[in-house]
Amino acid sequence: AIEAVAKLTSEVSEIQVGINIVRRALEEPLRQIATNAGAEASVVVERVRNSATEIGYDALNAEYVDMIKAGIV
């Protein structure tokens, strides 16, 4: 979902604000998981955002992993 929203843009400023709000809301669960694990949330979100789609943050082991292969998803 984040990938789809990231591609959206609008020339109408109110719509662009809404797009940005949705994008941030979709990142919030990862931010909270990272924070709860004692990691720097903005770093985790940025690294996951710039990784392949199946890569995520394994908070238990503080690693970036293929979420399917790791059995998390």
C-alpha cells in the first residue's frame, strides 16, 4: 500500500496534504515497532522504504530480513 501511495501526486495542495497524511499513517506501525524495540524509528522506516518490497524490520533480532522467509509474515 505504501508503494502505491508513494507514487501519487496532486497539483491540488489539499489533496497532496491528504496523500502525505495517508503515507505517514501507513508508516506509523513500523515506527512504533522500531521505537518499542529501542531502535531509531526514522532510520528503520527509511531503510525499509528503500529496500526490496519483501524486506522488513525484525524487531526481535534488530535485523532487516525477508519477512516471508523469516516466517514473520
